[in-house]
Amino acid sequence: MAPPTGPLNLDVEAISGICGSISIAAWVVVFSPQIKENFQRGSADGLSVPFIILWLLGDVFNILGAILQGVLPTMLILAIYYTIADFVLLAQCFYYKGFTWKDELSSAQPKPPNVIVGEPNERTGLLRNHLEERERRGSGWSHLSPAMPLVPEASVAPPPTPTRLQAIIWNSVAVVMVCVAGIVGWLLSRHYSNGQPDSHAGEGLPSFDIWGQIFGWLCAVLYLGSRLPQLLLNWRRKSTEGVSILFFLFACLGNLTYVLSIFAYDPHCAESHCKPGEAERIYGRYILVNASWLAGSLGTLLLDLGIFAQFFIYSKDDSLNEDEVVDDDDDNFDERRFDDRPLLQRAGSGLA
């Protein structure tokens, strides 16, 4: 047991409560960044459907195992919330992708040719700009009226992409806010629980439930298997575009604090004073009872680190590809815009 550290009395049970509250706060908001990402893009191509389905099945077995085994109330509350949020995210995937169980790579759209808008030459149509403007504004002839002159519409510039530093700052602020919310929640619950009788007195050794353990280990296997389709989809696409990094960042925070809340357990003996070795036996049996939930959380935490590695690897590849595209566009612009040779000597004129 950890000794008290001041007026807050942060013993092992308090640490477990703080970690559990932070875990709840992280899992409450974990799906929000990904749902927002899908809505803004109008697509869910970056998210693996088997990943969500396996996660949903794992959460269902998590609820059954938590009820039968009688684990911490924090674990049961989280399991129920996971299941509801999984249905929302799966419905969004089916809405954007259609009712499909497979991850299909979206066909790459061909890059439009680089067209330099400038003075017309022997290859441009005389009414090209007029027809483009007419198609954009409509097929009517109202622009011929003196009251409605033909004025090109101003193009709307897309919002600037945040830099990596800005993204790091924003993600760090979001994580800190979640941690603060969890700590505040623990303080409030601690304030309202003061004066109530201790419910742990005389509880003794934790009991095993066969079906609870079976469902718990099925839950762990499904959680571990759920990350593999997402890792495979990112590898096939060579990109993490469409996947919110905050989605997995909150998942890592939730799993980490969830594991810490289980490990930070203060064994309560059957009598007022523990016999020699009794506290160690109770703690060991408690960890054994919750081993499946620990395995599922720790395993997914390690696999999520692999997804984070893909974020950094493929973000560097995307930046390199953008630099190459910019260089190619500059070269094409120089070749087309500054070709000062006589018309009859230019390649492709048919008169050279």
C-alpha cells in the first residue's frame, strides 16, 4: 500500500479511482474525433469495417463477462458505453461505404492535366473560357443583359492544413483536458462518497465465475484481433488518411489508465487485520480474476503503438509526394509558359 501523501490522502484506492475516472473520460470522447472526421470528409474509407465489427463483438462479450464475474463498476460502465458508441460508428461506416463487410481500396482518381490559364494559342478554342463560364453559371443567357455583366466568380480557397506543430499542440491540449475532467470527476465522486460505510470490509478472496472468465477471454481475443484489419488496411493504402489520430490517442489513454486502475488495488482481508501472506494471496487472486481484461487492454495498447508508427511513416511519405507534385507542376509551368521559340519550331506544331 502506498502511504498517504497529504490532505488528498492518495492511497492505492484513490489512485485506482483517479485512473478509472480518467479512463472513463477518455472512452467517453474516444469515438468523437473519428465520427467528426468521417462527417467532414463525407467518407469512411480510412476506417476498417472488420475492425469496428470485431471491436463491437469484443464489447458485447465484455459486458457479459463483467456482469457474470462481478468486476469493478468502472469496467461495466465502460463496456456498456463502448457498445453504444460502436453501433454509432458502424452505422456511419455502412452509411458512407454501403452495407459491406470487406475493406475495398478506393480507386485512385487520375490527376487532371496541368492547364495553364493564359493567352490562347493554336491549340485552344476560341470560346473555351466562355463555355466553361457558361457551364458553371448555368445554361441561361441572362449574362448577356447589361444589368448582369459576365463577372467570373471568385474561387473559394480550401482551409489551410494545420502544421505538425499545431496538430501536436491541439492533441496535447485535448489529452490534458480529458485527464483534468477525469480528476475532477473523481474528486466529485469522492466528495459525495464521504461518510458512507466501507463496502469492502470482510470481502476476502475474489471469486471465480467460469462463464465470466470464458467471456472475458473471448473479449480479449476479439480486442486483439480487431486492430489487425486496421493495420492491414493502412498498409495496403500506404496511408492513414481518413483516420483520426485522436481516436487512437484517446484509446491508448483509456487502456493505459484502465490497466493502472486494475493494478492499483488495495486488498481487504476477511478480518480487520490481515494475516501473514493473506494480502498477497488476495491481490494475486484479484489479478488472476481480471487477467483477461488486463490482457485485452495491454495487447491493444501495444497494437495501437503500431498504428501510431504508421501515422508517422505514412505522413512523411505524403509530404514527400506533395513536394514531388509541386516540383513537377513548376517544371511543366516553366516549359509551357516560357517557351519563347518561334511557333514553327515548337514541338507538336506539325509544321517543324
